[in-house]
Amino acid sequence: MSAKYKVIYDYLRNGITDGTFKTGSKLPDELTICSEFNCSRMTAKKAYDMLVSEGLIYRRQGQGSFVLAKQQDLDVIDVQERQLEGLSRTSHGRSKSHVIRFGLIFATKEIADKLNINENDPVYDILRLRIINDKPYTLEQTYMSPALIPGITQDVLNESIYSYIENELGLKIASAQKTSRADISNDLDHEYLKLKDIEPVLEVEQVAYLDNGKPFEYSFSRHRYDLFTFSSYSVRR
Amino acid sequence: MSAKYKVIYDYLRNGITDGTFKTGSKLPDELTICSEFNCSRMTAKKAYDMLVSEGLIYRRQGQGSFVLAKQQDLDVIDVQERQLEGLSRTSHGRSKSHVIRFGLIFATKEIADKLNINENDPVYDILRLRIINDKPYTLEQTYMSPALIPGITQDVLNESIYSYIENELGLKIASAQKTSRADISNDLDHEYLKLKDIEPVLEVEQVAYLDNGKPFEYSFSRHRYDLFTFSSYSVRR
DNA sequence: CAGTGGTCTAGACCACAAT
DNA sequence: TTGTGGTCTAGACCACTGT
């Protein structure tokens, strides 16, 4: 059973996505939602505020709630779209992974810091090439602690690590911190992403957390510059 | 008079920032906050949830609220840090602007779409170089509608457009949608940002909105690849 | 079990906008 | 004045965690 605010959120979000609520149009006011969904104003407001924080709507005292214009570019993949899923779920076609390197190394100070383990503790060292529709898109360097995420194998890597963690290990992935930057492409990028010297990558550094607050994955994804963007929305408070 | 949840939020956030609440430590539980600030649980929870959405803390049923590790790199400027301010306010030293081009053009279809005006309506066409501590950092191409933001002059451009809009025009800036990507540096970048051919830029495309929901600024900021990052935090729901 | 957060209610008063 | 959202209360019940 989903929370009531989630039901309302889904109703509004789907309406925005499928065009029932068009760009610029006014959404039902809170009291209307309250009577339709038999809830209190606080519950309705929570659903609306989630949409505000996603940048899908804005709300004005005395006026109402309105659908914001969408910002979409269909030729590229937005990193935010991936959210906390693996790439496998994108709407951009069939994706697969090619494992280039898979082994154990001793954690450097930086890796240890990010994963909240001790320096020189063993960590998985995984380098994968992400391929969508048979075209190389992303080189992904991943570090994970075997103490936290045991039993990683080649088979797991060829599928989604994330679904292994959630379905096989029964752990919950809760959140991720991402930092992106532009970088000059290196030899690996040239070889695997088929980039020329002058063509850069969009590197996304990520620390992903389980729902117990423990960081379980530290990764660097180097995306082809022409195929990826990275979006965000900020509201002033 | 600040809202009560904001007072609580500031109290917790300052405590995290100044080290009163250390990384990994447990924050006061809701009932403690309620009695200290004489508020209801809903109000305390709102403050905590804001910190969750910023990625500063996490909360677990049955356990409590805990401070997350910070991700900070002091050598570079994070675009999120700028938030909705001009660069003038960064903690990275004295900043100024050099206006390279300032005039009016007719809106292309793309500009008109983003600013929600008609094609061929006049728009300000502004190109500025951002300089921090006498080093070039960012080339910023800005489009704004004079119908919405009148009276832009060279003087305004040398200061902050944002403070002009808020203080002189009395308008409120509410939110911004940003998309970033890596790009090959062009001739302008080479000339003004002192980049070599092979060195890329981090381009951030932004649409900024007033609190009446109207987009007032459409801009492209091309940052030196070695001096800027772009951060975000996402929580699974 | 007690401690803690997640959700929800049924009101209340206020601020702001349009008429 | 009416419609709308912003904030807040004082409870309630539930779910999860650790002892």
C-alpha cells in the first residue's frame, strides 16, 4: 500500500507527463485534491511540494499551481535520468556492459575516505564499458567494498550491479552524491569510447549510499561529451 | 520574522557547517527539537527533510538522524555553490566582469521558446567574461527580454544583474533549471579563457525564473574545465 | 519494551492575488 | 471578498530498530 501523498503525487506527475495537465496550465487547487482523494491539506501539499522540488511545477500564493515548461533534448541522455538505476533502464535502447577489468586492489586514501573504510582494505576494482545500441557511451570505473557487497562475479557485472544488490543481497540503495566535470580524454577514452584527441568527456564522480547511510559505491563515469548532459533544478528558499 | 521551520533548519545547518554536529554523529531527535523550539513534530520534521534533500543528513526509522560526510574540493568552484546568485558572492576571492558584447538582437526560435516570447522579439545579447582574482574563469552568454527586465546598462553588467533585478526592479528570482555538458573549446574560449585546443569547457545552460513563473534569463556559461564542477544529490523515494 | 521517524488528520490563522 | 497557498498545532497510529 502506497502512502497517500505518493498516490496524489503519481496522479499529478502522470497527468503532467501524459499531457493531461499541459505546460502553463493551472493544476487543481489543494482543497479540490483533498476532497477527490479524501485527505487533509498537509497531505496534498506534500505531493505538490515534491513536484516543486523536481522543477515540474511552481506555486504562487493567491494564484495557484502551474505546470512549468519542460526542458528536453532527445538526442542525448541526461545523467539525472539514470537517477539511481543502472543504465539498463534507459529509454534509449538496448544497453549492455563489457567488463574490461575486474579484480581486487588495496584502497587508496581517497577511496577509503569515500567508502568510509580503512586505507589498504581490499576493494573491488571494476572497469566497464557501457554500450547502447552497439555504440560505446561510457567508461565506468567502480570501487566497492567486498565487506559490504559480497559475491560480485563476472555474471553480476554483465547485468546490473544495482539489481544484484537490491534483489540478491536484499539491501536498499537510498541516495547518491554526484559531481560532474569536463575532462580531456585520455588513452582509455580514445580506445574504448572512440574519441579523438580533441574530444572531451563528461566525467561524473559518484558516491552511492545504502539506506543505512553507508557508502557502498565510489565511481567515475566518463561519458562521451556529445551524448550526455547533466541536469538539475534549484529553488530559492 | 522567519518561519519557525527555517529557524530550526538554520540551527541544524549551522551546527553541521561549524562542526558542532560532526560527520556521522546523531542529531537531536524530533521531540527534543520540539521542546527546545516549542514547536510541533511536523514543523521539526520539515526542517530535517530540507537537510535530507540537500544531502547533508540521512534519517532512519527507529534509529535517528545522522550527519553525512561532506564532499568538498577546495581547488575548484562548484556551480551549485553559485546557486541563484551572481558569481560576486563566491568565497573564492574577488570577482569582476568584463563586458565583451552588449546589444539587442532578434530572438531566434530557440531563445523565444526558452524565454516564452515570440520569435524575432528583441532580446538583450550579452557576452561577459568572469574574472576571479584576475584570472579568467567563465565566458557567459546571456539572453534576456527587455520587456521583462528593462534598463540594463553597462554599469549594471559590471555589477551583478541579479542584484539589479532584485533591488532596483523589485522582482524576485525564484528558481533555475540547469543542464551541463562537456564541450570542445572554440576560438572565443581560446582567446578569453586562455585554453589550449585540447582543453575543453564545462558548459552550463540555464533558464532562470522569476517568482511569477516567467523565465527571464536564458544563458550559456562556458567554464574552464579545470576550475569548475557541478554537483547534485538525489534521494530515492 | 522504549526510542525514533513516517504518515496523517482536522482544524487554525496568515499573506497574497484577483475581482 | 473570495480563492489560493504558507505555516503551524496537538494530537494520532503505524513501522522499524535495538535492548
